[in-house]
Amino acid sequence: MLGFYETEKRIKTQMRLEKGRVHKSVLVFASDQKSRKMINIYLKLYGYEEVCVQIIRKVDPADMGEIVRMIDQHHPQEVIVLYAGEFSWSIELQHYFFDRILERGVNITSIYDRLTVHADQYYLRMIEKRELISRSMLQKREDSREQIKRSMLNDNRGKRVAAYLRVSSREQTLGYSIENQREKISMYLELFEYEDVKIDFFVDSGRSASSLKRPQLQEMLKRIKNDEYDELFNQLSTTFDEDARRDIIQRMQQILIDDAVVIVHGYYNSSMISRNATIGGAAIHTADYYWLTTEIYPAAE
């Protein structure tokens, strides 16, 4: 079983992985100044500091040859867009263009769609590419793109946000800080356009992740406790009528939807390292909803 262990070796491995991300070159497509601003926030938030090329205009199918030449010249590891609608072409052209990018080992990331097409995972990338094209076609019309933006803005307006910050004594000596985490949370809220939100910060300094008995973590969990949901859960355990159970479950689901609970990992990516550091090649990035890989190997090799 793989798990997280707070050892100096794990933390140094994490820092090495993040340092490698700093030097990643990327190709950015942005059709307007707002898109450029949001993508720059994303790049800073997730540790990108070298941007190979920025195209501050809508990408036209006639630009395909030029873009491929840029990729061959600058060798970026990733193409980034704010949303899939930047590729508002026909399905056939998108398939052709994405295949030319992916066969060069370049990932494709759409920020607002929270989707990355992984070039090095052949079968997985076929599924991800279809999803990217599907979302692009949905966003093809201008009014559809504006509707998506308005929907996200409405969903994220006026919410109450709980932000949990933690750093152990050992992590503090290796350069992690509460202020750094606070800054990144603020950047995340700006990137996904949270407006008029009330933020409650819960901070445990010098606390190890090996135990959940941390004062501010317990305080946060106490505040987000929902008595109505707990009561429905207790009713469900003693209710056997199918119609009544269905009604209870629907009410419980509605509470979760209304609360819109979201958990955001505090670091840019995660490394899974075993207790004895015998496993290597396991790096999971924030955009990975699921993860299939053949890259895991014994560290001794």
C-alpha cells in the first residue's frame, strides 16, 4: 500500500519534483487580455516560471502549421488554454491538430475544464482527447462560452470558504510556509472567480500530518458539521421503506450540493513514496482525476 509519510526524504523528493516543474516550458493560447491574466495566475499558482511562447489572439486553423513549427523549435512540454472553446474548429480539424501535438509528447491542459490530455498515456489520452473535443464543441458558440463564464461566476459568488493551512516544524526548515499557502489559496480563488466570499483561515503551525488531532483542523470540522445531514443519516440507518429511503437520500444529496464542499490539495502536485522509499516514478498532478501509469518502479533501479 502506498501512502504519505512525513519524512525529510519525502519532503526533499517533493521539492525536487516541484523544482523540475519550474523549468517546464509551455505554449499558451489566450484570445484576450483577461484570458492571459488568468493563465498567468494559473502558471504562478502551480509553479510554472518559464513560459516558452504566448499567443494573445484567437487561434485559427490556418495557424496549425506555424504552431507545430513553434513546438518543434521550442520543445514545450505542455499546451495550456483557459477553456476548451479556444479550439472552436471542426471535430476533424481538432482530432488532426491534437494528434500532431500529442505525438510530439506535449500535454494539453484546459484550466476551466479541469482537464489534461496526457501525451505519454496512449489509451488514456484517447479518452481525454475525446472529452476535450466534446467540451470544445459545446463551447463553440460565443453565447455558450459566455454562459459558462456566467455560470461559474454565479456558482462561486457569495460563498463561505474554509481554508486550512498546515506546516510541520520540519517543513518550515525546508522552505514551506503558512504565508505561501495563504497566497496560493487567494490566487486559486481569483483564478476561478470567487467573488464576495467570506474566508475563514484555520492554521496549524508546527503540526505533523501523522495525526488528525490538530486544534484548528478539529475546529474547522466542527464548523462545517451539518446537523440536518447527520439526522438524515441516522434516519437512513433505521428506515427500510424504499420510497422513504429514496426521499432521505435525495434530501442528503441536496444538502451536499447546496453546501458545495470542495477539497483543494495544498501543493502543486503529490509524490507517493513508500515508508522505506522503495518506490519511485509516482508523481500525481492536480489535474489528474484518475491515474494509470506504467512508470512506477523500485527506487533501487
